[in-house]
Amino acid sequence: MTHEEFKERFTRLFAKVPRGVVEDYRFVELPAVAAWVNTGLLLGPGQRATALALACGKAPAFHAWLRLDASGEALSGGRPTHSIVTAKAGALHMSARMANDAPGLPAMEAISVVAIRWTKAPLRCLRYVAGAGDVEGLVRSEIERLCNPAALRP
């Protein structure tokens, strides 16, 4: 799937979700090197967000890393999906690391990301989205991770 197809599928999916579930969302394409990218999604204290990532091409398994602002504490979801509730305000940044902790992804690979700010708890909102559909199983994967957090830690 190309980055443009990824964006199109999520845009169509969010259009099917009831108003008042998705507050805002941004698409970014992470480079093939392990670099932090500002998603453009601004979060205030106590706001809820989810990042869903998909490798374009045949990249190996990777972990999604999130942090607020350029120097915030890094949070690893251990998978390509992760949800957070913020303690402070900041811009959501994201990076990807290969699952084997190598410093980057193979050359010519990229990762498509949708960063979503929710109006309510991520699990509740993700269930609304799942009721409307999914993209490559990412929505259901994050629902599973949120329902079984201890069992899915790296």
C-alpha cells in the first residue's frame, strides 16, 4: 500500500465515524532512518491520542515510538500502534525502530502514520472506528493491545 492509499483509506474510514469521536488527525510518512518526526498533532494536558503505523513495502517488524515535543520522554508501544493520555501539552512526535533494535529500516522503505486526537478514551473511540471498518487490521490491533496491555508488552 502506498502512503497516498493509506491516507485515502483512513480519510474514508473517519468520514463514516459518528461526529464527536475523532477530534483531529494528521498523516505523516516516517523516513527509513530512525529519526523523530513531528506529526503536526498538537495535544493539551489530559488529551488522548493514538498513532497507527504501517510499513509501505516489505519492511521488517518495527516498534512505534511516541513522545511529546522534540525532547520529551520516549514511549514505546512495542508494536506499530500506540495510544497515550498526555500529562502536559506538546506536539506529538513519532519514530520507528526495527523490532530487533537495529538503528533504522532497510533503505527505500517508509512507514505511513496516522496520528489521531480523540474526544474520549482511546479504546472507546477505536471501537467506534472499528464499527465502521479498519485499515490493514491496525484499529483492531490497537484495541487488542489496549484490552491486554500486560500480555502484549515487548
